[in-house]
Amino acid sequence: MNDYQNIYLDHLSYLKERLDQVEADPGIKKVVVSHHAPTRLTPNPAYDGDLLGTAYANQLDDLIISHPKIASWISGHTHHS
């Protein structure tokens, strides 16, 4: 694994831990703000089917589904409107 993969996995682990901590509190709704899009369902159409498209979005669909109290996920870095 390279340094970037290790950093990604460290950050993902931290995000999962934080989401799990607040999941148990029934009064908390979660808003996540990230640089990259959390899912490839919102890709830049210019890179559809291109390996470069992975530079704009993650595949965190399972994480989102497993944390139903995420009220909103705000992200950038798609390079399109």
C-alpha cells in the first residue's frame, strides 16, 4: 500500500468511528462534509467510465446505507455543476 492509501484508510476509519458514536443517540442527525463525493453516483460526466473518475468520488455507499441518521452529505471536487 502506498502513503495515500494509508491516509485514506486512516481517515475512513476515523469517519466510521465518529458516525458509529453518534448513531446510538436518537436525537442526533448527522451532516458530513467532505472534499470528495461519497459515491460514484454523482460523478463528473466528463470522466464517466474513465479510471480518472475515481479521483472525484469514493465508493462509500455501504457506509451511507449503514448510517441512516446521516441527514446530509455535502461535498465538492466533482469539477462540474
